[in-house]
Amino acid sequence: MAYRSEPRVDPTFVSRGSFVVLKVRVACSIAGSDAAMAASRRSQTVTRTHLTTADVVQAAGSIAERGVSEITMAAVAARLGVTPMALYQHVRSKSHLLMLLMNSLLEEIEVPPRSVGRWDVRLRLFHRAVVGAMTRYPGLVGSFEVETHDAPEVPRLLEGYLQILLDGGFDPQTAGLAYTGLYYLAMGVQQPHHGAISPVILPPADHSLTATATVHASATGIGPAEWHEFALDVYLDGLRRSRGQRRTS
């Protein structure tokens, strides 16, 4: 029921009957407010009833935009309009939630099929996608609170890496070594040196370190993507060479 706003009335200058009407109007307004609050509570109850694990993960991802450190069970619950205890029907702990968040990013990655092209083309595309997912929320991968290898998608991605390498003609042992090197490259992106993608970006602590000073001056303006692409270029070139050497040895 809607109520029109009434002009302010000073009860000192109205009759007793008018004052009763004023009190009734106020009481009706309060009753309307109580009804709205009750409807809001019913709406929250419905939200709790239909809450899913995907809702919880999505809320955590929204908070992670401000930084992974901002994710707490209380913050996620507040974003969803539920109590923190309601979250535990869907996730076991904060570390479990972070793992699910990481897994949701990995789910989107497709392993390039053979039709895409040569093994090195497929490997580059695949590795870029993996690193992109791992860096989506800086601090998520490598956090002591999340065990990335527990993510259900990790075995699928490992299988993808190894299959591409085997398709490229690498023997199983070399394929394992090659994957491990790529793993180190990917994890290196997650562990910046005092916030820098490379130590050479930072000014040398001692000006007598002339080699460091020279390289530092030339490194200005190089973006994170270029650093990683160069490392990947060198690594893939090394794999091409090692593949031929190991097959002939």
C-alpha cells in the first residue's frame, strides 16, 4: 500500500481529533516499513535457498579484482547477502574456495588440437593461455592458502602439455623434462622480484655494478608480455634443438 507524503504538522496547533489522525498516519507508515523489511528478509531467504557453489566462486572472483588478499569468508558472504556459515554448505574453507576459483579459470582453457598446426605452435598457444589464467588474479597461484595441484582441471592440462610434446616427437623422458621447464617458466611469472617482472628492471643497489646499470638502462619500457615471450622463444628454440639431438644420440 502506498502512502502520500503529508506536510509537516505541529501537534501543538491541531485539535485532539487531528492529532489522532496524525498518529494513525505515522503508525501506518511504520507498518509499511516493517512490511518492506519483512519482504527483504524473505528475499534473502530465497537467495540462501538457491545459493550454489558457482555463486560463491563468482563472488570470490569479483572480490579478487581488488586483490586476492581481500577475499575472506565474511566478505564473500556479505557480497551474496548471506551469513558466513551459509558458505560452508558449498566450500570447506577459504583455501578450498581459492582452489575452486583457480579451477574456474583453468576450465576455460582448451588444449589446441593437432589441426592447429605444428607442435611448437600448439605449445605456445597453450602455454600462453595457461599463464594468462594463472596471472588473472595476481597472488592467487603460489599463495600458501591454495594448493593449485588439487584443482580438478590440473590433470587435464598436464595431459595436454604432455600430449603436445609427444605429438612433436619427443620421447617420454624428454617430454617430462620439457614440461617441467615450462612449469618453472609459468611459476616464475607468479613470483615477481620485489614487485618487478625481472630484477634488471630495478635500479642497481650499488652504482659500481656497471653491467647491472647498463642492462637496467636498456630494459626501461619492456613490458611483462615481452619478457615472458622472449623466455618462451628461447625455451622453445632449445626444445627444437634438444629434440633432434636426443633422437640421434
